[in-house]
Amino acid sequence: MTITEATPTSRPINRRPLSAGRMAVILIGILLAMSGLITLGGAGVALVVDRQQADDGFFTAGPGRFTTDTYAIAAPSLDFRTVPPDALFGQEVLGKMRIQLDPRDHAKPLFVGIGPADEVAAYLSKVNHDDIGDLDFGPFGVSYTERQGGAPATAPGVQNFWVASDTGTGARTLTWQIGSGDWAAVIMNADGSAGVRADLSVGMTVPVVSVAVTVTFVVGALLLLMGIGTVALAVVPRRRPRQTPQPGGEG
């Protein structure tokens, strides 16, 4: 009797030609992967911006010198209106604003306040003051539009429409949780006298940046993985099922 040993057979690779459908799938995968890389790049840029905040979380510009011989310096319109979906998150989206003042005359009390734009405009309507026009902190430059009028009828500190204010001698800091709406900021001498001079810095927090960094990294990574997986499924060849050797012999 002769025994013939079966020779193991390897699984042949089924090399499929690249059909139009597979080419389309590969193209989709490449586009997904490229989108993921671009999104991750954007997340990296957002991370750099987020790391440029100071230790206290504020992006700060300044200081710059603000001077006028009138009775007040005003930023007449700070528009922080929110629209959906930002309105759903409110203050969490808008963050905080900080105004830091260093008066040229530390013995003279200064006033800084933020209030509704229309009520501030009504208070200053008959007051000789300067409205800030163009403002640039790098390098610093500011232009004013002078509004004609006289002295204020009452000191700024006695008004009840301010949503945030600070007054006193020496360096002053006003921190305000931004609310949705149109606001105005005003710097005056506390007694309402003419001649306002101070170095000013403005800072803001942007809470949404940290959230955006995390979300963008996650989305970019998912797109990249989906793209790589799609291309791999389309180009990796399939193997045929392994054939079981059949023993044979003669008697």
C-alpha cells in the first residue's frame, strides 16, 4: 500500500481589479482623511490661541494712553448681542470683560462704568465729551469724535443705570460678566470735572475657545480614522477560503 502525503495548499490572494466603485470608495476615504488632517490642524491653531491667554484667563490689549480736555471718554457701542445657538448658553459664551485704569494723577478719583448704550447716550447727550472712533493697540493709536455740550448735570457715580462701575483714586480695575445687548463704556473724573487722563488696558475671556479645541480634536481624529479605514477596506485584497487537503492512497 502506498501512502501519499497531502501537500498543504496556501490561500491564494484574490487580487481584484480596481473597479469604478472601489475607486470611488478610495476617493471618499482620502477626502475624509484629508478633512481630518485639516481639522486637526485647525485644532492645533486654536490650542495655540488658547495658550496665549494670561494665567488669569484674559486676553489683554494695552496699555494705551487716553486723554481728553472734555468731560468724558466714551466707547458708545459695545454690541454683544447673542443669537441662537449662542443665546442658549448666554454668559458662558460671552465671557468677561476687564478694564484696567492707571490715572496720570493718582490723587484725582476716576470713574469707569458700563451701561446700556441708549441710557449712556442720554446721559451724555448734552455733555461735551469724546467718543472713541478708531482704536488700535498694536501699535497703540486712538482717534476721537468730539461731541459738543457742557458740563454734566450730575456726577457719573450717582446714575443708577450702570451694570458695572468702579471709582476711586489710584489704579482701578473693573471686571464685568458680559451680558447680551448693546452697551457703552465711559471714563470720567469722579466729580464730573473736565480733563480725563489715564492709561488703559482691556481684557476679555473667551470660554468657547477651550471647548472648541476639544471638540475640534475629537472631530478631526474621527474623520482621519474613518478615512484610513475606508481606504483600507477598499484596497486590502481578500483571501480565498483555505482548502482542506484530501488524503489519497492506493491499495
